[in-house]
Amino acid sequence: MINPDVFCKNLKKAGYELITGVPDSLLKELIYSFEHFYKKKHIISTNEGSAVSLAMGSYMGTKKPAIVYLQNSGLGNIINPITSLANPKVYGFPILLIIRWRGEVYKNQQIKDEPQHRFQGLITLKLLKLLNIPYRIIKSETKDFKKIIYNLKNKSIKYQKPVALVVRKNTFSKSKYKDTNKTKYGYIREDVINDIISNLKFNKNYIVCTTGMASRELYEARVSKKQSLFQDFLTVGGMGHASQIAAGLAFSKKKKIICIDGDGSLLMHTGAMGISAKINNLIHIVINNGAHDSVGGQPTLGNNLNLKNIAKEFGYRNALMISKRSIIPKIVNKCLNSKFSSMVVINCDKGHRKNLGRPSQNMILRKNQFIKHINKNEN
């Protein structure tokens, strides 16, 4: 396996000035190294498109190329700035993309992965070719990664265009550097989710839940309480889009719709809050642990912002912030009984169970059951 600390040192020697991106669980060891070696020149971006924009601005200010890291699911978010700005037929910007290949293909066979990664995995290399982005694939056995780094950099600068390193599973070994960010609320996201659903009524309240650990924890909570699985839509992919799925659903229904969101997901598309705030039967619950908890615990801006005040400015009639677990049921009930839109920010510690399971049902079946259930029980 490739030592991420050595890999990072070689990126610095190659002259990359800035590193920015959106974390991925299988790049976390490399990101720990970024945090140590690049320090203030490592920026965890709110979304992948913004990371590309940061890289372009940095190049103009330093004349040195930057690095953008992402999971391949984030390729959709970079297409606009890549094709309309960074492409050499427009301005042309040298950028190194480090892309974790989920749903990867090896020897013409797709390696087993979660449903949300399968199609993206199949089209990743085709998409890079379509975007005219030269790439090299690296894996645990890759010995000449230093040469690959320099060759891609030279090509990127010569042709003034983005290039890519596509990273297979288990490419990097452990970094000796770790995340040190801590909070002390005394409870984690899974506790919050259990408290939320304990106060909901069967056939009355429906949930759209954000991607990552939150959806897995909601699913396991329903199973452990022997509750219906058809009351929840689990947004297993498409980070940042759960709130607008919930908003669209609430707009078409009279009953209360609850969105369980995360701070990282919320900040990806903050402007969407202005839409959600106008929908009076939507309860937007943001579980804020200040971290990309599902992918390694790297910090978000969640703990640096007053999300309650931001919610007020966007127009939520009920904007609340909780830092004590004991009052979660009271606040949830208040929002359920309100005639106006609500955002509830619930602060908690980061962290999750190691043995957390995954939804076992077919995703299309789950969607169809959810649609049938919510329309059958319309008031």
C-alpha cells in the first residue's frame, strides 16, 4: 500500500500550492496527511464545484496548480466549472483531481459496492474521457506514483487543463496523523435520531433522511423498535439534496414532512434554505456534529456558524437550536404542532457505532413502498 504521508510530501515537492475538496471515507488517511502537511493551505470545501473554483482562483494568485480531491459521486458537481471555465477551450486551468473510485471496475468486473455507487462507478472513466481529462489509475501496488504525479502535473501545465488521479480501494495505508477535533455534548447523532422518531406518530409523520450514517442509523432504529420502514425515504446518495426532496414532498402534501439533515449536507447547498423556509408543513432538523462523520470525521463549518440565526434570515418562522438531549422531544413536538416552517439545529458529538448495518431492501422497492404508503394515508 502507498504511505499517504510520503505521497503527500511528493505532492508538495511537485509544487502544488493548495489542496481542497470534499472528504471521502476511503481517502480519509490521505486527508489526515493533507491536514498535517498543508495546514492552512488545506481547505475542506462545502461542495466539489466550489473546490474547483478555489483551485482556479489559487492558480491565478500563485501561478501554481492546486489539487481537488473528491469521491467520484462528486463528478456531477464539478462538470459545470470544469467545462465552462477550466477547460482549455475557455480559460484553461491546470488542476490535479484526486478521485476516489467507488463502484470501481477491475478486469471488466464491477467490485461490489452500495447501490448509489454502482452506476457512477461504471461511467467514471468514460466521463473523464468525455470531459477530455487525462487520467492515471493508482492502486496499492503502484510503485511509480512519484513519476505519475510529475507526469500529470507537466501535462496539466503544458496543455492548461485538469488531469486526474483515479484511486482504487485500499490504495493508501494508515497515516500517522489523525483527527483531533472533539466536542463534549455527551450524545451522538444516533441518540438524536432515536429521540426524534420516538415522538412521531405512525401514518402521520414522514421522514426524508440525508445520506451517510444518518440514513443507516434511522433504518436500524426503525428495525430495533419494530416500526414501519415505509415512513422514511433514505437519501442514500446525492449528498446535499435531502432538504429539497423533503421540500418537494411537503409542497405536495398537507401532513408534516420531516427532513433529517446534517451540517455538511446543509452547507453544500445553503441557498436551498430559502425554498424550504416557505413551506409551512416542513420541519427541517439539522443534526450538527461539526464533522463529515460518515467519511472520517473531518471538520465542517457547522460549529463555526450560528445556524439558528442563518435559518431566521432565510425565513424559517421557527428557528431553534438545541445543545441538551433532554429537550429534544419537547422541541420536536412544538414543531409538529406549529402551523409554520421550522428549522431545528441539534448540536451533538461526532461518532458512530462500528457495527452499524445498512438497509437491506432493494432501493426501487423502498421508493415504491414509500410512495404507496404516503399517498394511501393522506388526510
